[in-house]
Amino acid sequence: MPDRSPHVALELVCWTVGLLLLMLFFGARAGLENLRQHGVEVFVEARDTAGQQVVDENDSRPLSQPAKEQSIPIALLRIPRLSLEVPVYRDISEFNLNRGAGWVHGTAGPNNDGNMAIAAHRDQHFRPLKDVAVGDILELESLSRQGSYQVTSLSIVEPQDLWPLDPTDESTVTLITCYPFYFVGNAPLRYIVQAVVMN
């Protein structure tokens, strides 16, 4: 009868490694959720500070403001049907994309005329966009006001296609994430959600 002890030992090692990887995965997910929730709380606190606007939400200086201002989101993005609520920070640095979404510089500021582009990771905070539909309501709350937008188009484009960032005549929010949503490695395409202000 063959000795099975090497096979048992290998099986035990595989189970142990698998469990450790699962623990690492869920720990990382919990950490990202904590960062997102903290960003929401910081935004709400800044918004509720009566008569004191802590940060100019249209300031386009991502690297030159004090650290306290960098930690305050410039907006809060919600899509109620998808249970999506994510803080929007003032640039698309990897640090900000790990804790929420980022404002794409060169596009309009929050709740202003024109096209505001917001980007986030497909496997983190923008994963719910896989279920977004034309007609969904998107809410964008800045430190000074709130706007409601309706999703009007969904597109899949090449990374070099920059037309989604083009200025618009009416107030528009453009959400950008990588595509396909379930892809191992760097996803080759971009998923675009555009929403127009509701009058």
C-alpha cells in the first residue's frame, strides 16, 4: 500500500495557503470599505460646518494645498438604486482611487455648467456600475449644493478615446472606469456612464 503522507501534507499546505489568501482578500476589502466610509464621514462633517467652507471645491491644485484640505472630498456621489455612495477627491492619484473616486482635472467642477468627469476602480468603488441603466438617477453633492442627474448613455471605448471628457453645454457628470468589470490584470477598455442634469 503506497504511503499517502506526502499527499496529505501537500493537501494541508494547499488548504492553508487558500485560507490565508481568502483572509487577505477579505481583509483588504474591509480596509477599502473603511476608507470609503471615512471619506463619507469627513465630507458630511465639512458640509455641516456652518458658515465655514473648508475647501474650494473648484480649486484645481491637486498637490499644493495643505494635507487637511487634501483629505476632504470635494463631493459625494450617489446612485441610490445601486446603493452606491462614494466620496470624490480632487484628483485621480492612486491614493485617492483606493479610498473613493477622483475628479478628472480639466473637466468642470462639481454641479457647475459643463462636463465633470469622475473616475474610480472597476474592482472597487465603481463595481456597482456594472448594473447601471439608462434612466437611473445620480446625485452629486458638493460642499455648497446638490444636483440630480439622469443617466442618458452607456458606452465602452478604447483608452485613447477622449471624447467622453469633451465640454458640454449642459451640466453633465461622466463616470469612467475600466472594462470588462471581471478581468484579470489591466482591463483593456473603458466603461463610460454619462448623466445630464435634471431640470
